[in-house]
Amino acid sequence: MPPEGRRAGVATCRDPGSSFGMTAHRDLDVLRRLRSYGGPIYIATSRENYIRGVLGLPIVELLEGTAAAVAYGVAQGAQLVRRHDVRLMKRLMTMMQRSYAGDGP
């Protein structure tokens, strides 16, 4: 049996899917349950409708909400993240992953 996340030499991951016509409540629930999906997890949470629904802000003002969702997703086990604000989210993910791994710079 191939290692988790590998099939025929190709890396695979799980995408629990968010904002596919779901409610903000449903998308937040998906985010809270990421660990239960197992394997490498991918989230596409950048500027999604559920963040707008929670914060009540226009799409151009969702940076902080996206950062919070990415940080929480990484804390819940997400390893791959689709994002618009690449530099900021890369730094956020690096800090989160290093914090959880317990290793320094």
C-alpha cells in the first residue's frame, strides 16, 4: 500500500471544499473538523464568501479574516493553502508551522 497522500508516485491531498454554496456556519464547521479528514489537507479559504458572511465586509476587506482562517486551518492540520496575498500568508504559515513543530529559525 502506498504511503498516505501518495498514489502511483503522485502526491495527493484532501480538499474538504468550502464556499460551494454552503452557509458560513457549514464552512466554519468544515474548518473546525479538518483533522478528521486525515492525510495531507488543502484549503482554499482566501477571501471566501463565508469570511465575508462572518465579518459582514466587502471582499476587498477580507485580508484579516483570511489570515485568521489560514492560521486556524494550519493549526488544524492544513498543509496546502490557496491564497491571494502570497507573501503575507507564506509568512503566516511558516510561523504557524514552526510554532507547532517547536523548532526555531
